[in-house]
Amino acid sequence: MCSSLVTRQMPEFKLDAYDPVSGKYITVCSDDYKGKWLTVCFYPGDFTFV
């Protein structure tokens, strides 16, 4: 059975993300998106054993 997280409040987070505009890694956190809709997609790094 599948459960949906749609309409639930996201947990607090802080992580590094790649910014393709600057070509650098930046830190993003949940506070950056307060009051906005957000979809978070992630996957293990390329060429890892997962």
C-alpha cells in the first residue's frame, strides 16, 4: 500500500545541493522554502553501489 506525503508539513532539513547556474555547491535548508510549495527529489550519487 502506498502512502502519500502530499499536504503534510515537511521536516526541517539542511543539505548541500548543486547550483547549475553558479556551478558550485550551496547549502539549502527548509527555512528557505517556508510558505512555499516544494517537491524534493533525491537519489544516491551516480556510480554508487545502491
